[in-house]
Amino acid sequence: MVRTHAAFLAAVRLAMSGQASESFPVLRAAIEQAWYALHIAKDSKAPGRANIWLSRNDDKSTKTKCKSEFTVGNVRATHEGLDAATAKELQDIYENLIDFGAHPNPMGVLASMRKSGTDKQVDYKIGILTSNKTTVVFALRMAVAVAVGALKVFKLIYPERFSLAGINLEIDKLVAGLNTVFKPYVRVAPPKPGTTG
């Protein structure tokens, strides 16, 4: 939970500083950290998965075993078995993150590229920092979606604590409030490469 929270904070800092694309790999890691935690917590043969994960770097065979057990497909499947709707939401977010920069895909690389020039010379400029409001808001929206999804994952690990603390009700209020915040931004994706958006 702590690493997921830390990744969320890092992604928000990156997005707010204009490094939207760079926030997406960190958000992808936050989802994976939440899924890993759930996959370990819901192990019916505990401490089986925990031991596999903790022994990852012991030798070549333990690394292979860990890589085989902790694939994105396996950890996501654990979530799907417990809360299919939230698992689908997080999977969709995960794929969007990959498309927009969590992996070096065209939209993540080209979203900050601008073309200019004349018939005789064409210039391409790639920005490291963006001041494009739509792009920054999109990155922040993705961060919030990851945070809410992670909270729902952790609710599956600690249902009694979430209920006692009233976090279940707070998540719904948070989602309603955040939908209000992001509603004015009707675009849900950064501008297309080569546009000013």
C-alpha cells in the first residue's frame, strides 16, 4: 500500500510539473503494486506466493518461478475473481497508460511532437515539459482513476478496516466529487500529435 501511495504521489508531481508522459509508467507501477498485494493477500496456500515473491532474487530458479507467478495476467486474474467490475476498470486504465507513455508507444512519444516549417524545410520539436492544459488534466485524471482503483483493491484486502473507518462510503463521495472536477474537461485524451489542442 505504501509503495502504491508513493507512486501515486510521484505521478501527480510529474504531471503537475508538465511531464505527463513520464507520469504514466509510474501509474502503471502503482496498479501493478496494488495487484501484487492482492495476489499475495488472497493466496489460499499462504505464505506460498509471499515466499515466491520474497525469494525472487535467491537464484535463477526462484527468479523464474517469481516471474511466472507474478505476471500481469495472473495478478489481474486474482482481482477479476474478487471484483470483476473494478478489475475491468483498472485493466482499461492500465491499457490507456501503456498507450500514452507507460511503454514507448507512438502516442506517448509523439504527443509532445510539433511539426513546423516551410516547403523547403520541416522542423520537428519534441517537448519534455508541456504546458498544455488538456494534457496535464488528462494525466491528473489518470492518476486519480488509479488512486480510486487502488483503494478499491485494498478494500478487498482489508474489508473490515475499510468498513470500520467508513472508507467504503468515502470512496463513493470521492468519485462523485472528482467527476465534478473533471467534467469541464470534455476531452479525455491529450491532443493528437502535431496539434496544439
